[in-house]
Amino acid sequence: MPNASSSQLDRTRTAAPPGERPVKIRIENVGKRFLQSRAGVFTRQWHFGVEALRNISIDFPQDSFVSVLGPSGCGKTTLLRIVAGLTDATDGSVSIGGEPVSGPRSGSGMVFQYIGLFPWRTVEENVFFSQEMHVHRALNAAEKERARRFLRLVGLAGFEKSFPHQLSGGMQQRVGIARALAIEPDVLLMDEPFGALDAQTRLVLQDELLRICGEYKATVMFITHDIEEAVYLSDHVIVMSRRPGEVKLRIDVDLPKPRTDAIRGTPEFIALRSSIWQALREELGDGDGHV
């Protein structure tokens, strides 16, 4: 795949040494309870029902890659949506760069498992749309060219005029990543972006994501069910308990970079994977076969 050099991207930053990185995302004592309705005689009454999250506190160092795992229904996606400003916490607070999150912020890009490309727009037009929504107007020629740089960054040079149906699932997910990067975020929030892909494509995109994160510095919050994926990609892994989700374990992944497939067979990698699996097994509910 073609690589974009750091000099091509004005937004690319130099990462500080890990021990000196300031906190970029701070989650403090966050809890989330969902309202449920109950029909009264003359009106509908609301009360707190399901408690999804309880007392979550996590610091994300700047330019770090942090994966969050947990049993199905533990509130991983809810936590990401709170960080994104798409839903409010019932308790606690979230800040990014020292500023409280009270709604969607312009510096946060999101990538979902369901990519949601517009089928009537070309690849580049899908990426342009994200930037147009960011600046609230049509892009000029220079801004369009800037957005195309991110298509080159994700290895889609030559596919700018293609339509989504002409691309494989993996290529469509690359468009989703380029679309998120086009707003030049300092925070990238990814909700199981590779979950619907076949195993081979998933492995390829894991390597591509590491390359992209090396080219374009951002703080990444990555939701996944895949333990090996989390260890391979991450600087830190957060393991959550079953509902209500709490932080059960935080593991620092001190594996050498750049990461390659060879690292998956090392004793250090296997030990990290085993530790996470043991923590998750303890959280599986009765009859719950999912991690």
C-alpha cells in the first residue's frame, strides 16, 4: 500500500515519550443509568432503570492507543458515546484536553462497525461530506485536495471515483477511517470497526491502522471483543466487568514497536492475552458465551 509521509500531513504531530505524555482524555467517576417509562393513570412516569456503567475512571495519555474490552452488554459502546458527547453521563464527567465534554466536539472523529457510506456518492465525495459537515459549507478545491490526502493515507489512491458498491468490505472500512480523519481529529473513537470483516481482512486492517496511527498522531479509544486484536494494537487495555460496567483491570502493553505478526507468538504476547482472557472469563454471566 502506498504510504503518505509525515510531511504530507500538516496535522501530523510528534509524540512525546510515553512517560511524559499529558492526559488527553480523562473519564472521572462516570456512571450511566437509563430512564425507563411506566404508564400512570393519567400520564407516563419516568424512573431510572438499567444501570449500564458505574464509577468509571480512566486516563488516556495523549497519542496513546487504548482498547476497551468486556462482556456483551457491559456498556463499552455507551462509554464511547459519552466520550463522544453523543449521550450524557448520569454521574461523573469526561474532559478532553482539559475541556469538559458537554456534546459532540469538532476534534473527535468516529468510526463505527456499520460504516454508513452514502451509496450515491463516490469514495471521495463520502470523505468530502464529513469535512463539509465540519465546516458547514461546500469545500473549495484546496480543501478537497487536502481531504484526498487521507484517502492516500489509508491506501485508496486510485479509488477516489469509485462507488461504495464497487469496493470490498475492507476497502469500505478504509473509507470510513479516511472520513473520520478528514476532519483532522486529535481524538479517534472506534466502535468495533473491524467486527464485521473476515479474519484475513481484519488482520490486514489491524496492520494498516497501526501504520495510519504512526503517520497521523491521535489519541485512540478502540472498542473490541477480540482479545488478540486489543493486545496487538494497543498501548493500554481496559477490561470491564459485566453490567453495570466497571473497570476490572488495566493492562499496559509493553511490547516493542513497530508491531508485526511475529510478535503474536512471543511469550510476552501470549501472557498478556491469557491475563485478559482470565479476567474476562470471571465476568461471563450464566449462559453467556460471548466475550
